[in-house]
Amino acid sequence: EKIAPLRSAADQGRDAFAAAFFAASELNAGDGVLGHEVDLVVADPGWEERDAARVVRDMIELDGIDALVGMHPSNIRSAVKVQLAGTIPYIYTPQYEGGERGPTTIATGGTDDALMRATFPWLVERYKARRFCLLANNYVWPEQALSTAKSIIGQVRGQIVGEALVPFGSEYTAEIELIRQARPDIVLTFLLGEELVRFSRAFGQSGLSGSILRYAHGLDENVLYGIGVEGTDNLFGASTFASNHASSETMHLLERYYTLLGSNAPTMTVFGQSCYEGIHLA
């Protein structure tokens, strides 16, 4: 059976592919799928709907895929669904804004609403965080997450004292000055990969991180490595998976993963773990 895991941004691509290979290897060590060996077809759909539609069409017509596991940006999910037209199963695995429905589409990742509802009340109670400042990239997933965050902030009786939609490539100088003037208790960030790295480094150098909390939505180990220790003071995140969570299930998963791929394999993050589950579900 041929299954295609679509990749997202480069920060998550390496461990997602490694985890997909790991899942396929586990399946092929047994009987594969209905006696057929699992064959991974990897493709990058890009960031444009037109490109994604073309890539999916080629995988169906040229590669003959039987299922598609998507670890890619939210903005092209609808284009993938339209191109597939319900012909094969489509499993969308990363953390996302929620609301995906369809007879042949399954979204397995954590949703923004569930993660923030579990986190914001804790931040308010534990750290007395009442004044919120919000930063989001000008893109479909952060904008929708921003809307969800505002609703939850209202429910925990918080106050929004600053807000900014930030284009990709910003140096975050103006946004840090906005934070300095607004004097929030906590900054909520909805920034993608490298954008979160750049903001966090700049914030760490600004002198504000000792007195202002941060909650980073979409934070994973790769982003933490990119930020470095100097930029992580008072930084929080929420995830459905963490590689250092000492549960027996996680430890057993990682033991099998590193036994197969070696000690230099990419760190398994929530994006890799969700892609692993997506292959097995397919």
C-alpha cells in the first residue's frame, strides 16, 4: 500500500518524515497492510493551493497512492480535500484550528481550543495573569487561533491590552515596543516555526522576559533548540506530546524509534508523533 505523508515547514519536516519511516518499518516488519508492503511516497505541497492540488493529482495519477497522511499547513487542506474528492482516505495529523469534518477525512492532531482551555485558566490561577497581549502571524492558522484565544480570555475574565498581526520576516522590534508600552502580565504568541524563534530571541534580549510571561502556541522541541536557553525565560507551551514526558508509552515509543534509526535520529516532537500515528491509522 502506498501512503503519502505531506510535509510542512522545514522545522517539523525532518522528524515527521523520520517518524513516518519508523511507522512504515514497523508495519513492514509484520505483514504490511493486507499482505502488501507499505511504500512511502513523500511530497512537499508548498504553501499555495494550486501547487498542493497539482502535487496531490500527481501522487494519485503517477504514484497510485492508496491513502494520504498530511503534515502540512492549514491553508491548503481544503485544496487537498477537493483534489482527492473522497477517493482515498485523507488523514490530517498536526495541531490545528479544529472543525475538520468529512466522511473520508480524519483530523487527529490536538486542537487550539482544547489546548488553550486547558492552559489559560491554569496561568490565571497560578500566575495571576490578567492582562494579555496577543501576537499572531498574518496567516490562516494563527488568525483563527487568535479568535479562539480571545473567546477563552473573556471566559477567564482576562483583559486584552495589546494585539498585533505580524507579517512573515519581521524582526519584531515594533511588536516588542508594543509589549513594553502595554505592560501585560503575559504575551500569547501564535507564530510559526522560525517566526517564533526570531521573536523569542529578540524578546529574551529585550530585558522583558524576567517580568512578563509568554505562552507560545505551537511550541515544540525543534523550536526550543532554535531559540536557545537565553530566550526561554518564563516561556510556556501546551502540547499533546512531549518527548521528555516520562510515561511508559512514550518511553517505549522512543526506545523503538531510536533502536531503528539510531541515536542521531531527529528528536521526535508532537509533529513527528502525530505523523507516526497517522501512518498506523491509514
